[in-house]
Amino acid sequence: MINSGFLYGIPYAINATYLTESFLTAIRGTAIESILSSEQYQFLNDQTRPNLTETNKSYMTTTPSNDDSDNTAHVELLEPIAEMRDRNDRQFVTALARGLELLRCFTPQRPYLGNQDLSQMTGLPKGTITRLTYTLVKLGYLKQSTNSSKYQLSTGILAFGYTMMANMSISSLVTPYMEDLADYANSAVAMATRDRLMMVYLNVVQGKDTTTMRRNVGSYLPIHLSSMGRACLASMAPAEQEFILEAIRSKYKDDWLKIRRGLDKAFRDYEDYGYCFSISEWQKDVNAVATALMHPTEGLLTFNCGAPSFMLSRTKLEEDIAPRLLHMKNNIASNLYIS
């Protein structure tokens, strides 16, 4: 059985809030078999291995050139409202950023929020919040809860996520491979990508008899504790990796030494084997292994296989499931370049 379907809404957390149940879809397919030349295989393998020796540089994205642009480079904003307070960036539309960040405040755990709640969460004045929520209601992205002054997400947000997921062609390619591994391991297999300091599920496949660990598309995992996040970090370009590691260090100062030890072990595993683990580190008694793939249009994607430890012991994960996951990734990579 596949627990997958489309992601509706922006951002992913919003979709997970709006749709508490993902669509159940019965999809079966035959994986295409192909053989790459040794040069193609080495190229694909190099794309998903970290370069640990290259000198790190500041991780930045550059504004496209146009007549009105000053062509300045912008560091990725992980906390846009807070980080833009002391910046002088003529290209950055603060009002737009505030509105979008307001939508991110709504989660499955916090489906209903009032102006006071949103003000406390964002640090913005209540008057500003009131104008933003008024505008978002007018646009159809929020609605006022029945018999309450609080707000909840509305249907206007659905079109963005649907379009994004509908245009993600890799999903139809990877699902048969993920299904095969999920059925063999009797576990969940997922595909994810990074969203700031979290990993978000883009596709989830359940094994035939899986009754635990049922997570939906749009679910979030911490980048520094999950196997998916560690594989993502290990596969990043050095500048991006350094930028994200510094953000993790700043956010989790008290736990940084322990986090760094876990990440160093994961990076060594990924360098040696092409995958890395999370053994009861993200959730107690939950084991998982992950690998990463650089897609030519979707960017860095990660795949994992995980289950409670009584279903997937560390030994089984290391000796059986991990090599199969890597084989799955290589099969997917090989088919990306079939014309």
C-alpha cells in the first residue's frame, strides 16, 4: 500500500496542517532496468558524495541581473523576519515575507491561531499582524474559525503545492523502486528534500503489512538528527554545508557537541559507504538509513528506509537494508538519463 498522493498548499507544513489524511493510492509498476557506462555511473556517484576537502565559501544565492537590480548576493534566510530587521536589501519585499511567514506558523499541532498568538510567535506588532491576517483572509488563504476569533488555513493555499507536486516528474519514476524496498523491508520508504533546517517528505511508501510509522507527505524531520537530514548534509556542496552547520550550531548551542559527534560519524559513514544512519537518535527505538541523490532539476533529494527497532534492528539495517537502499538509489539515478 502506498501512502502518498499530491501535496497541496504552501509551504509543506501548511499542507500537513490542512490535510490530516493523505490520499491512499494503489500504484504498482515495473521498474525499468538499464545499464550505465562506467563513466556515467562514476559521474552520478560523484554527484551524491560530499567533497570534504574543498575550501568552504559563504553560501549565497545571487539576484538575477536586470535593469532594476543592484546584483547583490543574498545569504539564504532561515528566519526571514528576524534576519531582515537589520538588513538594507532593496530587492527584499518585507511585507510579502511577513505574510508568508505568518502562514508557516500554522502546523498540525497549532491549527488555530489568533492575532495575539501570531504576534508572540513572529515578534511582529499586533497591529501589523491584524493587517496581515485581514489581507490573507481577503485573499482566501486564511479564514476565521467558527465561533472563535482565531484563524485557520483556508482552501486558497492549495493550488501552490498541487502545482509544485504535479510538476515533480521524478515521483512517478521513484515510486516503483520505493515500493519494492518497502515491501521487502516491511517498513516505510520515503523521499524528502530540505526546507531550512528540516527535511520534508515529498513521497512516502508503506510496506504491505506496515502498521507503524505512518507518516504523510508534508511531514517534517529535523535535519541534524534524522538519517535523511544527515545524508542531505553529507551530500551538500561544502559552502552550503558549512552555512547549515553554523545555523544548527547557533540554534542548538547547548547540544552542539553531541550533535556534532553524531554528524561526524554520519559523514564518515556516507563517505565510506554512500549512506548513513540514525539509530534511536531522532526518535527513541526508531532506526533508519538514508542516502542522497542530486537530481538535475529538483536538486538534492534524500531517500530513507526506517521502522521501529523491533522491526528493523541495527544489524539488519546495516547488513541488509542499507545496501538495498543504495542499490535503489543507483537504479533511480541510472534511469534519470534514459532518453
